Amino acid sequence: MQKFIIEGGKRLSGELKLQGSKNSSLPIMAAAMLAQGESVLKNCPKLTDVYSASRILNVLGCKCSVSDTVVINSEGISGTEIPESLMREMRSSIMFMGAMLGRLGECTVSIPGGCELGPRPIDMHINALKKLGAEVSDEGGRINCRLRGGRAKGTRITLPFPSVGATENIILCAVTAEGETIINNAAREPEICDLCGFLRSCGAEIHGDGCGSIIIQGREKLHGCEYTVMPDRIAGATYLSMTAAAGGEIILKNTCTAEMEPFLSVLEQTGCGIYAAPDTIYLRSGRRLKAVRDRIRTMPHPGFPTDAQAVLMAALVTADGTSVFEENIFDCRYRHTAALVKMGADIEILGKVAVVRGVKTLHGAEAEATDLRGGAAMAAAALSAEGVSVISNISHIDRGYEKFEEAVRTLGGNIQRV
Ligand code: EPZ
């Protein structure tokens, strides 16, 4: 099992080009299966989750290669079943359910893996696919879905909560359905718009993405295209929080600044100097950060993103004053706090609230990454701490950050993978 050894206490400084978005790339890779012929995806990050998606496509008979671009040719698609071992590698494996139904009319999957953030059911996905005409049966954990008549029928679906994954699965199934589908209370995350952007380039007719209601006119066939995946707003939030925590300055290039606004508007309250252009963000962190006065409530987009909660907390543990987080998306997304406390942070968890009383300094410690963003938060805290930290279980970090240690080193951070 690999580890990161991090020697902290040094200011960071440098320029980074932000990676492409993981949470866009994965549903877009699933969507490529709906397009006849070849799709070429630019700006896909090289991550373990992207390789897992590629393995799923290949198992299903598509040809997928990952190098500078991701090239997917769906001509040979034949399989309708994803082995349990591949389903377990990541949460996004569930995106293939909607895509397989949309292309083949049937599929067999199982409960997906991914970060353990509390219960992550797929009831909204299943209920929505049933409304689109799928017959679903569960045989010992294997979920079989088959569309009546082989093709989905457009319908109106109102989600009880704007789930990102359920919205994506509905879109993937509905773009080739017969007739019109309307998704009410749809997720508005930028990655949903990116998925729709890709599908539109393939010939799909989708309106309203980014708003609460998405309207889809089903098309019989889609075609391949060339598409550039959006930048990763959460990796961006991570490198900005890291520099804010350690002190120093960063020029972040290739950003999606408008989509990062819900995060940036909170980070700004810490007193960092932030200058933002549409595709570049400059941050300077000089003095000790200020605590954030208003409660930081994670909410569906355009609220504060749950994925940035842990990394921002890593910066606020040494801020002057008390910051309060409220995690409203996942039941169990404070698992990183034990490691931060081990480094000297003062954090009290009260149900879905975390009270962070800023301390003057952190010290190095041994910690185990608990999940993707929690692991990145530990690394950010370790870079601001005095002394050496050892972070194990870093396969979590590798699932979401392309060449993490190279990026940290570009900023002058002292990090080694052993
Ligand atoms: C996506 O997860 C992201 N993952 C997550 O990023 C992100 O934290 C989350 O959206 C919220 O923004 C990917 O895009 C691959 P949800 P997803 O469905 O789709 C409940 C990261 O660090 N729910 O919006 O799984 C669910 O339990 C990851 O990159 C149901 O109850 O999120 C959760 O409490 C982690 N039933 C809430 O809704 C369902 O059928 C939000 O989940 C579906 C979801």
C-alpha cells in the first residue's frame, strides 16, 4: 500500500494547469456508448476511475483507449452485463445502467462502490428508470433491467431530491427514448451541463440543463463526436485551499471560474486575496486566515459543494476564530476530521454540524485517507503543519487527482510517494 510522506510548514508558490473533471468524464464515457461510431474526449484526467470506466466499456464490447485523449468506439457493443468486481470499483459504474438501457434496452449491474460517505442508495435511479419503462428485478444483488418493447418511453419524472447520479442516469436513458422526457427537480451541477453538452454534440436534443427542469426529446440514433471535458472545479478548490492553508500564492490556469463561484465566495471570506478571470484564478494567502463567519452549509449546486467541505476545513483549522460547517448531502462526511484532530486541530462534531475552532499551528502526524476528498484534506493540512506527516491508503486520492504529488511539487510542496 503506497503512502505520501509530507514535510509541511513551507509556503507554496507556483502555477498549475487544472485537470479535467472526473465527475464529468465518467458519465460522458458512459454516454459515449450511446453514440454510433467513435467519440474523442479531450481533457479527461488520467485517474484510476477513468481506467475503471474504460475497462467497463471494453468488457461491453466497445473499444476504449486512454492516452492523451480518450477514444471510444461503440461499434462492437454487445455485452449487457457488468461484472460485480468492476461495479465495485467506483460509484460512477451505475451510470452505465442508463447508458446500456438507452443503447441496448437491457442491462445487468450490481450495487456500485465508491467513497463511503454514509448510505448511498440507488432507489431514485431505479424508480426513474421504471417510469421510463424498465422492468427491474433483483436476484441476489444482481439488478436486471429490461425496457418493455426494447426502447424507453418519454415521461415526466419528479425527483424527490436533485440527485446528481439519478439525473445523469435518466438523461442517459431518455436521450434515445420515444418521445419527450421532463425531469423536474433535476440536479443543476455543472457536470450535468457538461454531460448534456457532450450529448448535444452527438445529436441529442436537451434543453434546460443547469435549471431545475430538463426537457429531452428522444432521438433514435446519436453519432460520435469530439468533445472537451470541463475543468475539475473540486480539484481546483483543493489546490486553492491547500495554498490558503500553507500560505503562499498560486496561479491556477484552465479553471471554470464561474462554476467555482459558490466555493470562491466562501474562500474569499478567509481574507485571502483572490483575483479571478473566466479561466484563471490567482490566490495569495499572506497572514493567518480568518474564520468564516456564516455557517458553511453544503447544498446541491449552486450551494456550497459537499466535495469541497473537507479541503476547506483543512484550511480553516488554523484560521483565527471559529468556523461552523453543516453537511447536508451525505450522512457520514466528517471521517477526515479524526486525522485533522491528530494533527492538533480542534473540531467538535455535533450530528451534521462540525465546529472548527482555529488553532495557531498543526503538527505532523500519521493518518489514513478515509475517502477521496478527506484524503486530499489530510494532505492539505499536512502541508501547513510543522514537521512530517505520513498519509496511507492514498489509492483514495489517486481516484480523483491526476498526478497529485507532481502538482504539489510544482507549488514547491515537499511530498514523496513511497
Ligand atoms: C455525485 O455523487 C458525485 N459523484 C459526488 O462526488 C458528489 O459528492 C455528489 O454527486 C453530490 O454533489 C460523481 O459524480 C461520480 P447524489 P452521487 O446522487 O451522484 C442520496 C467526489 O468526491 N441519494 O447527488 O452519488 C445520497 O445518498 C464524489 O468526487 C438517495 O437517497 O450523489 C446522498 O445523500 C463523492 N437515493 C444524496 O442523495 C438515490 O437514489 C446526494 O447523492 C441517489 C442519491
